[in-house]
Amino acid sequence: MKNKFIYKVAVIGAGYIGSVLSGILACKGCKVYAIDINQKIVDSLNKGESPINEKGLNELINEAVSDGSLVASNEFSLVKECDVVLITVGTPLMEDGKANEDAINQVISNLEPYLKDHQLIILKSTVPPFTTDKLATHIRKFADVYVAFCPERLAEGNAIKECLNIPIVVGGINEESSYHAEKFWRETIGVDVIQMNNARSAELVKLADNAWIDLNIAIAFELAKLADKLGIDILPVIQAANSLPKGASNVNILLPSVGVGGYCLTKDPWFLNAFAESFGSNFKTAITSREVNEESPIYAANKLDKVIKKELNISNSCDIEIGILGLSFKNNTGDCRFTPTIKFIENLSSKNYKLKIYDPYIKKEDYQLFNFKNVKVVNSVEEVMSNSAVLAFLTGHKQFQKIKLSNLKKYLIKGAIVFDGRIYFSNEDIKMIKDSGFIYQGIGR
């Protein structure tokens, strides 16, 4: 009887990336074993529940578990049943700016007894160039396997759609490895595959992507600071600048906000610079963008502090109640990893303001990240707004975008400040806010 699964796949590390890949591959005709040392993640998946808050993923995983195409476990021995092994564990930032590869090394150690000839091993963890080659040299002592690197390029909040549409980059340690990696992705996900000449080129793609994004955001933030000095709105400036054709597309400056967060952007530029330093060079733009973007939540909090002191007729900051909407680093997700809102809230807390915080997407335990003095967790948008002298939008969650500005009068105190950290209110919205007797402030606005 022919196997009904086109591939048997082990996904090692079932976190933000691994869980998405597990669900999609299982629903694309693969038998997937999601292997993770975190028992909570394993239990969640086997109940048919997504371990992360990602649009559409819960339904995908529930379907895959129900039909038997997805099984979660902490047993690495399942690898011997598989044709393909995807490694998606984290690579944290070390103090010297290099990638901490301990998790990858531990995975390889656990895999060694179960490797077999002609398996395809794909590394998706973000690493500096030459890591895949080094890894392959070691594991090929145990079996004649194919080894390739495929950078993870998904963004939280839209991961499933992006996985099914964004081209997949492949770089093998040899032609055979590249061939089998490309074949796997074409026969499963079915998207375009960009084949690099080698693994180290593919490794550099991920670092190049995130260096560009981080630098682009830093440019937007620096422009916003200048716009604040000039007393102009930076958004139409960016919109007009982006109309200029350049190369194969247009200039594409991103939008300023309270800062950059997440697991990748906050560390990958440092990886790039540390790797350059290993060759006696450096990557100055990566260093600069990190320094600029790490400053942005402090700048935003200080700007709000100045506006409060200038516009509100209250002598003591402890009499000011600030409502905070949104804690995650990205719109419409609950991901609080390295979120810039922590620095923003900590800064205002240190100035003795009273803060009420709420985010409908994050887990209860994530509120511990904001456990500063004078910070109170509330349970609804209405509680955040009620009797607040300041309403600060730190994310642009859909739920927050649907708030009727005409209702602000029902909740905020007279003459309150509306601080726009990531909603990007339109000119019409800003006029409505001001016509209601409130003060509008944004980043570069």
C-alpha cells in the first residue's frame, strides 16, 4: 500500500516558526512530528491548539491533529521515521554580539543516533555564514545526509499567508543538497524557490533582510525626530519620498513608531556586525540602526512627558493617569519578545505617572514583563480610557483602530492627550480628536 504522506517531516522546535511550519506542512500532505523539549507546547499541540497567538493557526493545527497528520512529542527518536528534518530553534544574542548556538548544538547531539542516509536536514535558525557547513561536516560523520540552509522569513501576525506566498531561499552544502531542498519545498508548500550557490549565501540573505528593515526603520525614526523640530507631519513626507522610482521598485521608507521589537530585528544586525568583525571589518550601518532604534521608545516616552508637562494643568505627575493600549511589538499579535513598549512604560513609570495597561492579544503571564511601580493591568479598552488624562496607542491592533473617536469624550478627562504610537491616524481623525477638545501627538507628527 502506498504511503499517503508525500513526506514524513520532523520539525525540531515548535515555537513561533516551528508551529506555523508544522501546521502548514501537515495540511499540505506531510506527516509531521513537531518535536520540542517544552512539555507545555507539546501538550498544546496534541490538544489541537496553537501554542502561539497567530491568525488562522489554531484552526490549521486542530485540523492536522484531528486527521492524524500532526503529532507533537519530545522524543527525538521519531527522527528515524522521517525523510526531512527542519531545525527551527532559537539563537539568542550573546554579549559579544555573536549568535548563541547552544540550542542548535544540543539538537544535533540529540539527532545523531537517529540520522539515516539520504535524509534531508534543513537548518532554519538564524545563524552567521559557515554555520551550516560546520554543522554538516559534523553530522555527515553519522550518516550520508543532505544538508541545506533555508532562512526563516515570516512575520508574526501574517505568518501563514506569507509562508504560502513568499519565495523560499535555499542554499545547500552541495548541489545534491540544494536539489533535494528545492524539491521538498516545491512539492509541499508550492511557492517559488530561489536557489543560492551555497549555504553561506543563503545564511547571509536573512541577515541582509533584517539589516535592511532595521536600518529603514531607523531612517524613518530619524526623519520623525527632525519633523518634530520642524513642526511638520512626517507621514506625507515619507509618502511623497516613496513615490520616487529607484531600481526595480520605488524608494520604500517605512513608518516611525515607538520602536522596534521582536526576536530577529533586535539581534540579527548585531550578528552581522560580529561576523564582519571576525574578518577584521565591521558593519557600521547595522550598529547605527540598532543604536537609533533602541533609543526610539525612550524618545517617544520623553516626548509624551514634555507634552504632558506643557499642556496639562496638573503640578504633580503622580496625579496623571495614562492609559496604554497595546503591549506587543507587532500589530495584531501577542508577541512581546523584546517589545519596545517595555522601555516606554518603564520610562513613564520612573517619572511617577500612574499607568493602566491592556492588550487583548497577549497572555496573562506576559504582563509580568511590565511589572513596574504605578502600573496597573486592566481588562478592557474602556477601563484603559476611563478618566485617563492620556490615551497612548502603542500598537495598531484592529480592535484599537475600530474605537470610535467620537466616544472619547465619554471616557477621557477634558483636554486629555491622545498619543499616537502606531495607529497613524488620518488628518480627518486628527481633526476630530482636536475638535473634541483633546490634544493630539504622534511620532514626528
